[in-house]
Amino acid sequence: MTAFGALAASSLDLLAYAPPGWGATLLAGLRNSVLIAFGAFGLGLAIGIGGAFGKLYGGPITRDLLAVYTTIVRAVPELVLILFLYYAVTGAVNEALLLWGYERIQISGVAAGIAVLGVVQGAYATEVLRGAILAVPVGQIEAARAMGMPPVLLAWRIVFPLMLANAIPGLANLWLVATKDTALLGVVGFAELTKATQQAASTTKAFFTFLTAAGLLYLALSLLSTVVFHRIEAWARKGQKRTGG
Amino acid sequence: MRDWLQPHRVVLIGLAVALVLACAWFLRWDWLAEPKYQLLIVQGIWRTLWILVVTMVIGMLLAVPLGLAQAAGPWYLAAPARAFCSVIRGTPLLLQLWLLYYGLGSLFPSIPGLRGSVLWPYLRQAWPYAVVALSLSVAGYEGEVMRGAFKGVPHGQLEAAKAMGMPRFAMFRRIWLPQALHRVLPTLGGETVLQLKATPLVSTITIMDTYAVAGRIRQDTFIVYEPLLMLAVVYMAITGLIVLMFRWFESRFPSKSA
């Protein structure tokens, strides 16, 4: 029992916020993770909205190109895409800069992480939003068209509010995927939560303590997100009839 | 076929073929000809495939009781099952893998008696940790899916079985489980693809799967993009195979519902 007590006490010392402990490092990692997840989710949402409307109402070439994009991104492991996009994006930016006569720049980890995960999220968001738009009753859209509403106004006033409720569960899932996918960026070397944890653990050799602590942080984040998304869904569904279950 | 092969598609396909030819011509592929790397690549693909199959099977076997416990079990079984699924789904797989391999792995040597036991040779290798972590991950995600599937079986079916005097286990085996599995089948292909995409994580605990082999080639030859392109092609090919296999599988169990 005393052995366990000592273990618990040393674990608490290691997780302390002040410098001998590694709490500050872990929290900084968590902040980076949340920042990247937020950015990637936002970028993915923007790509997804464009992609969904393009897939539904775009010309034949737009549709085919979008189909290629969503198929490839959903078939290749995120880890491979991250490596590939990371080298390709940073390489391309630097080539372009050299071409225009500027110096090479070091692209910040957060920006590259957001760009890479955003492209991945965009493919999934396209599919989620496409399904949600398809679930909007056709009569509503036809009624708006019959009233002579221009397409952009129609999208903003009719399709968007009605599809939101259908899209929220899928988007909530995507957000959770985004928070967890930030861990993959640790493999490429970004200082997000998993990477910070690994650094702390390999320095102190207290692998179990730190990995468990990081797990609890991720779990808290996902449980909190679930609660928030339930609220948002309830808000988006207000005024709709409840269907059983 | 006519409908599919529209003029713009011909142009797009032409562009794609040109792109592939340009990649084949201008990029460096000489490393593919080396027997050393060929052997590594084949071994890597084999490892990826067996890890995928083994973890999917074990995970599904675990998911059935997890789903059943949540759908119909008493609270002392339902609550732990739900907690397990939340924890697995709420934390990154990479972290779970490292927690098992580095975390538990670092605690094992301090347990007296374990070093001399028959388990020790296995505990010193990486693959048992990978199999356990990936199987538990499947169990967590699929347990949630199975819960919905068990709940979705129409109540009348179970009542009819009960009215016929069927024992509870026979009812489960003949009525409840087959119908639940039938409901899950369409999603299973997608879940298998997701699991395939999770397998490269095992390369972080020193297993030489396809992803690790490509990393090794990149380190040896200082070639940046080509091994990554090969990886993408290999994973897309496996994904295509999985999709085709499940499509065939599904066609053998036609669904009668409209």
C-alpha cells in the first residue's frame, strides 16, 4: 500500500504545474492541440460547404474533381496524407517564394497542421454536408424558387438553416476526429499534446503516469465537446417536430 | 458505360494518365528494382494485412458482448461497457497504443515472477501490444454500433420467439444476433477501411508495416516523395479490394427491407 502511495505522490509531483513538474508542458500541448483542431475544423467546414454545393449543383467537371478529392482523401491513411501534404505544402510555398525572389521561410507547425488536417477534414465535411443538404425537403426549396428567390439567398435563408440540424451529428463526429487526429501531428514532430506527453515521459521515464494524464485530458475534451454539441443540436432543432426515440 | 464515358471524362482521364506517366518518367523509381526493398515492401504489406484481419476479427468478437451489455444488460454490465466505449472513442488511438506499449510495458518488469513466466517472450515484442490496442479500438467503436443494431431489431421478432417457448440463448443465437449482424453489415466495409487507415500507427512502436518500410526507404535513399506516393497507391489498392469484397459479401445476404 505504501508503494502505491509513493507512486501516487511522485506522479502528482511530476504533474505539478510549476517547472519541476511537467503540468505546464502538457497544458501548452493541449492548447496547441485545441488550436489546431479548431483551425482544421473551421477550414474543413469551409471546404466542405463549397464541396457539398459543388457536388450537388456544380458542373460535370467540378463534380468529378470533387469525387476524386473525397475518394482519395478517404482511402489513404491520415498519417500518409499528413507527411505528404506537409512536405508538398511547405515545399511548394518555398519554391513559390524563391521564384518570386523572396527568402525561404519556416512555416509554423500550427499553420501547417491546420492546413493539412483541414484538407483531410474537408473531404469528410463535404460528404456530411452533402447528405444534410439532400435531407432538406424538396418542397421547401421549390417553394423558394417559385417565389423567385435568387440562389445565394435561397442557400442562406432556406437550405442552410434546415440542413444545420441534419448536419450537426456528423459535424460533431468530425470535430471529435479532428481533436484526435491532432495526435498524428506529433509523429511529424509538432509539439501538440501527445508529443509533449512523450517528451515528458521519456525524460522522466514515468511513461504510465504521463500517458494516462494525457488520456484524461483528451477524454475531458471529448466529453465536454459532446455536451456542447448536444446543446447546439437542441438549438438547431428548435421549432422542429420531435420524431420518436 | 455510354452514360459514364462523357467527353469531359475522357479529357480528365487523359490528364490523369498524363500525370501518372509524368510521375513514372520524371521521378526516381530505381529503388523499386532493388530486391532488398522489394522483399521489405512485400513483408510490410503482409504485416499490414494480417494485423488488419486479426484485429477486426477479435474486435468484432468483443463488440458483440459490449453491444449486448449496453442494449439489454443490467446496469452493472451496461455502465462499464458504456464507460469502456467512451474512453476508447474519446482518446486518440496513438495514445492508447503508446499507453500499452510504453506505459504498461515499462511496468511489467517490476512485477515479480513475470520475467520467468511463459508470457515473457511475447511481452518483450511489439506486435502483441499492437494487436491488443487495435482490437480494443475496434471493440470500442463497434460496440457502440452493435448497441444500436441490437436495439434496432424489431421487438415483435423477440416476442414471437419467446411465445414459441424458445430458450433465451437459442433466441439470441437464432433471432437476435443474426438480425443485428445483418444490420451492421453495410457499415462494416467502411469500418474496415477506417481500421486499415489506423494500422500505420503501429510503425511508431517499431513494427515494420508498409508505412515503416516506406519510412526506412526514405531514410536510406534520401528520396522524399516517391515512397510516399507508393504508400498512397498501396493503401488505395487495399481500400479498393476491401470495398469490392464487402460489396460481394453483401450481395450474398440480400436485405429484404425496402
